Amino acid sequence: MSERKQVDNFTLDCYRNCPKMYYWRIKRQLIKVGERRTPIDFGVAVHLGLETFYKEGMTQTAKDNAFTKALEYFTPLESEGDKKRTAANLVSILDKYFSRYANEPFEVIATEVGGAFELNDEWIYTSRLDLLVEWKAPKGMYIVDHKTTYDIGSLIAKPHNQVTGYIVTLHEMYDNVLGAMINGIGVYESDTVQDKNAPKVVSEKTGKLIYATKEREIFNRIPTQRTVRECEEWKREVVFLLKQIDHCEEVGVWPKHSPDHCVKFKGRCGYLDLCNTDEETCERMIDGGVYIQDPWKAYHETGDVET
């Protein structure tokens, strides 16, 4: 029997979003030079801070080390044009987080845990779990998945392919599995937001409304579970996607999911220029250094970031 192939959620998401994106990012292993990465880098910095905090026992020393590691990573990458993702805001977010969750209802088992299980005779599903904990009451295992986001209210725990994959992985590792916890962390330029429930006040000087403000909520933890049927359904869907990928490989056709994905996440897809030109020009752009090779490594990347 041939060696089994590995797949992870990022790989599958590339195909779910757009088969052509899968072709450029996974098969050709390309990224565009100079692509805006500040949201990703900021998310990685937050992940590094939380990893250090939990790994080193949630002590004051752990907090100090968390600030240091997060800043060491992010400060050289800080962008002047991004007012939300700054070194100062990174420290502020981590400081607020450590105060908010000073007493956790769980025991930390491990951070940045690699997991894998067999989907079938051909494929192995791999993942990296941000934080593995044992909940105190009711007693059982949870995966805590850190998510940095510009819209804390948009986080969805179910359906969520990545989270389901985490839970399936956890079931392969432990018996008493409770589920997963989305650990939402909002990234905003301002610490305050308009208080829509406050009485409206009119300025005597200008005659205009004065809007009251309140402190912005930047944290949101969402517990979620999956039944056996839901886990099995997820496995069938993943295997189906893999068959589609294999078919694209066989016939040499990678359809474009345009135009929706071309402008997904409030920006342009990094491969739009390649999709808008002929094959010969594409190769000249790649050979000319507009795009460079950067193989995706599931166990190398830190964290999953919503931007």
C-alpha cells in the first residue's frame, strides 16, 4: 500500500473557497510578494502570547514572558498604516485578557498540540490544537481555539469545519470529550463603542446629539459540541472533497469560484492577477519574482486567524 497523503483544514478551505486558489497555493505553493500580512502577523503574536501564558502556568512571570514573546515577534512587522494592529494595542489586548481570565475553570493539559487520525486507507487528517484543557465541572476534555477577529459578533462555532475537525481529532485522543471552545478576541482601533441604550442628549451649544459611549467588549467564548452523527457526516464530506481534488488533478481542470471569492474578506484574492492572464504570462510573473514559492506546512504555521 502506498504512503498515505496528509490533509488539513487550511488545505481543504483553499479548495472550498476556490479550486483555482487550491491550485495556486497548495499545488503550485505560491504566495504573492508584498501581500498585506499585518492581520495574520498580529494574530500570530496574540497566539504566541497566549501560548506562553498557558504553557508557563498563568503566573505573573508567565504574563511578563507572554508580553515579551508577542512583542519580539510583532514589533518588527508592525505597519504604520494599520491603526488597529499596533504593538501598543497588542499589549493592551493581552493585558485585558490576562485580567479577564485570571481564574480559569480548567486545567491546562498542553499547548500547540499536533493531532492526526486516519480518514481512510489513503488520507490522514492533521491539525494543530491551540490549547488542550480538562474542564473542572463537568469534568472532561475541551479544545480551546484562539480566534482574533475584526468583528467579535461574527464568530460562528457551528457549523464550522475546522472546529468539527478539532473535535473529531480530540475524540481520537480521549474518551471523555466535551467539545471545543472558541476563544474570540476582538481587534479594534478604539476601546469604546456607542452606547445605543443610553439616553440621547442634545448639546446646548451646537444643538447636535451627543452620543454616550461604553467600553467595547472584545472577548467572547463560545462553547460548542458535536454529536457522533455530525462527526461522521463531517468525515464523509471531507472524503468527498478529497475525491473532487483528485478528480481536478486527474483532468487538469481547477475551476474559478469567481467573482465571489475574488473579493472575499474585504480585499482582493492574492491570485487574481494570475487568474486574469494567460498561462505564458503567468509563468513569466512567477519567474520574475512577483510570486514566490512558500510551501504550506500544517505543523509549522502558528494559529488560525480571521482577518
